[in-house]
Amino acid sequence: MSEVLIVLIKIICALVWLLALTLYLTWVERKESAVIQDRIGANRADILGIRIIGLFQPIADAIKFVFKEDFTPRFSKKYLHTLAPFISFFFVAVTISAIPFGDVLRIGGREIKLLILDFNVGLLFVLAMLSLGIYGIILGGWASNNRYTLLGGMRGAAQLVSYEVALGLSLVGLIMVYPSLNLSSIVHAQGELLFGWLPKWGVFLQPLGCLIFFFAALAETKRVPFDLPEGENEIVGFFTEYSGLKWGLFMMTDFMEVLIISTLLITLFFGGWQVPWMSADGFHFPWGAQVLLPHGIVVLFQVLAFNLKVFFFCWLQILIRWTYPRFRYDQVMDLGWKLLIPLSLANIIGTGIIMSI
Amino acid sequence: MIKALGYFIEIIRGSIITTRHFVVNMFFHILKVLRIKTKKKGAVTIQYPEQKREIASRHRSLHRLMTREDGKPRCVACMLCATVCPSECIYIEAGEDPDPEIQKYPAKFIIDLSRCCFCGFCVEACPEDAIRMDTENIEFAEYSRQELIYDLDKLLG
Ligand code: SF4
Ligand code: SF4
């Protein structure tokens, strides 16, 4: 009974974390883009005259979405049209279940792992769920029964399928280095030290793999340098025929993908919840100094480190989104098929050679 | 290959520019939160309804009709403004003035501001300097089009 309760609490915590951060990522995006462009950004939403630099903006947006008319065009396929946003939302949201937020937490003789699903194929599960998200886009584009949404859906499918290959291949080298598909044991392996001082993070062992993964993952999020499925100045995109809360779901999915990509990137390449030189009982610095910490503080540090890393990569992705113009379609395909995939294959071969020496 | 490398360098340079803007602006924003006064600001935004931009001296804003010393409109209903108006939004009905010096006066003078494009041609066409666009009033939005039809009283205002 208490096992079920613990799992339930974990699920609720992870969902709240994910949804709250997604909601506020919209605010961060608006503010960060404003700061980059010498503006101020959304700062007017207030409750009883209290503004706090526009922190209520996401709430106002959410309320607006709820009360907007949910319009389903007469010519659309109603059932699929309604299903599509939920599919794309669900398959992105469910990936959070395999991401470790921290190591084990010991309360009252019980060991609680700070992740929802600890299974041996965690990495495959995450990749599979991310690729299933394509169905949301294709369905949305197809069921709207509009030429432009169909074009957007097809573009999205083509782009995601091509980058899926690079995404998967870039991780093969990583799986060879940490021989495991279990996300929590990958993170554990990253806690060790290389040459006695460098944390054994994926980015140091697999720099090329990390770069390829990041590019491919950026393409997976369908945001600006790779926003061909949306392409608002040419085809308006696969969610043209959506409005109200259903469109809001598509938008939430976009931001959630940014978050998920960040968590995946840090879990695989930047040590997940690992704080450099910190093990289960405190800091052990390479120059010999030691700071021992109680268990609770250590877990807190781990969760904090996880969050900080996630925030950094969200920031980076938003920066990229507000720096670059959109690629042309053939450039996207060239980058995917002619550069990233050969590079990731070379990475696998190189890793194999180095490991066998 | 070398060309592609060149693009890559440009891509990095682009992100350095945006990062620089972010860091510099963030620095000034944080100074502002800490209530440290600086000459430079983190944003160039003018917070419109509270802060207003200075209106240039050559601006064009809401029309007004000029008056003579006795308070009557200076307009002689020559219709030049109504003729030159590209939006055809000026409607004038002339009336006869007993003063032989004046002869005509506008019995009705209506500008439909919902159609006016603020080109200022009416001001330039007027031989009597009877119409001007220098009220500095640029905030006269209304909820209905009816309220944007300004008649003689409102224009003499
Ligand atoms: S400003 Fe231009 S459009 Fe407006 S009333 Fe005068 S002539 Fe017509
Ligand atoms: S051009 Fe001047 S004088 Fe002639 S009708 Fe217009 S406002 Fe009156």
C-alpha cells in the first residue's frame, strides 16, 4: 500500500514540476527574448495591482486559453482532430517518468529512488516516446483537412524522422562507454572521476556525440532554427485549424519538449544530478580536501544541481531560438542526412577504436 | 567544406552577439532592482501609457478649426480641403454670411476620423489657415465609429 502511495506522490511531484516549469518557460522565453532585444517584455499582468515583473503572465495566458472558443472546423475529421493535441502532449509528458531527479532518498529506513520508473531500457523508452510524438503532428495536420496543415504535418514528419536517426546514432557511442541503457546507472557512472580530477561526464567522454545529440534534439523540438513544420510566414503550420485549449496543448508540448530535451541532455551528457566531486557522504575534492555533509543536504544539492543544469540548457535553447533565422528545407535535410548522420557514424567507429586500444 | 566552416564561425559569432546583449542588459536590470542608479538602462522601452514620448514639432494629430477674433470659424467653405482629401472624409455644407467680406461660412463641417489617414493635405490646401492638425491629441480612440465623426462643435472644441 505504502509503495503505491510513494509512487503516486512521485508521479504528482514530477508532473507538477514539469507543468509548472513548462508554464513558466513561456514567461522565461518572452522575458529572455526581450532582454536580448533590449526590450522589457511582458510585465503588465497584475493581481490587485501587484505586478512582480510580469510573473502572473502565464496564469493570465492559461485563463485566456480556457475561455477562448474551441473551434473545430466543419470539414475536419472531428475525432482525430481532437485526439492529436492530446497524443503529442501525452507522449512528451510521459518521458519525464524515466528521468532521475536525484539519487536515493532515505526516510525512516526506506529507500526512495528519485525517479518514477527505474527500468533497464530507460533510454530506449525515452527515445521511443519522443518519436511517438510525431503522430500528434501528423494527425493534427491530416485531420484538420487543410492543405497547409497537411504540408506542415508532412514537413514535421520528414524532419523528425530524419533527425531521429542522428539522435539515436549519437547515443550509441554513449551506450558503449557506459555499458547500460538504464538512465540511473548512466548517471551513477558519471559520478566517477577521469584522471583523478575530471568528472566522468558524457560530454568529456563523448564531445562529438554530445554536439550531435544537441543539434538533433534541437531539431526535434521544432523550434526556430528548425521550425519548418510551423513556418509561420509560409505555411502557418500544422496547428492552423486549432484554437483555444487544444492549441494551448500544442504550445505547451513545444515548451515541454524544450524542458525534456534539457533534462535528457544533462542526464546523458552533463552528469544528471551529479554535483562535481560530491559522492553520497559529501564533497571529496581532488586536492584532498573533504567536506562531509548529512544525507538530506546531499540529496538537496543533487536536486538543486539537476534543476540548475536544466535551467541553463533551457536558457541556451531559448537563446538559440532568438538568435538564428529559420533554415531552408533543403538545408535542414542536408544538415541531418549529410552532416549529422555521417558524423555520428564516425563517432561510433572512433569510440570503438579508442575503447579497444 | 571551408565555406561551411565559415558559416559555422558566423553562427558562433551570432550567438556571441545575442549573449552579449543578454548579459549586458541583465547587468543593468539587476542594478536597477538593487536600486543603483546608472546612466545606461537595460532596455530602451518607453512604458507607453505611463511614460509618453515627446511629440515632434512637425507632427500631425487631431484636427482643429481656427477661429477669427469674434469666435466664428475662420473657414470660408471653399471646399479645397474636401476636394484634396484622399480619404474623402470631409463633408462641408456652406451657408451664406451677411458680411460681404466673408460671404460663406461652413454651416456643417464634418470630418469622419475613422476614415482619415492623417496625411495633412487638408491643412496644406487651406487658403485661410482655418484647419490645423497641431492639437497634440493622438489618443482619441472610441468604442464605436459613430463617435469618431467629428462635427463643427467638436472641431472648434
Ligand atoms: S488629414 Fe488627409 S485624410 Fe485626414 S481629413 Fe485631412 S486630407 Fe483628409
Ligand atoms: S480649405 Fe480651409 S477654408 Fe476651405 S473649406 Fe477647408 S477649412 Fe474651410
